[in-house]
Amino acid sequence: MHLIWVLIVGAIIGAIAGMITKRGGAMGWISNIVAGIVGSWLGEMLLGSWGPSLAGMALIPSLIGAIILVLIVSFVLSRMK
């Protein structure tokens, strides 16, 4: 059951990061999940695990990490064109 919560929270974090950066329009739900989970890991590695937590993810650092990840990936993909 924990894995399902991680996927749901990861998808929400990834979707919010895409909306904030305005670069998530082409992201599907799998990309949102990946961005949310990897962004959560990145944010907690850089900023620690403080603030409210849901499904084992600190929400504020996770969101910041997902925003950083979406910006980096969109920059790299725009350079490849």
C-alpha cells in the first residue's frame, strides 16, 4: 500500500512542479511520477527532510527538487533540438 501512496504523491508533486515551471504541458502521468519521485530524492538530498511529510516524502524539499529537475530536463531537451 505504501508504494501506491508514493506513486500518487510523486505524481502530484511532479504535476505541481510542471505547472509552476510552465514546462509540464507535454509531460504525461508517468513523467509526472518520475519527476516527483526523483525530484523528491534530489530535494531531500540537497535540503534535508523538513516540513510536512506524506508517504515518506518531505513535501517542500520534494517540490523544490522536482522544480529543479523539470527545469534541468527541459533545458537539456531544448538544447538537443
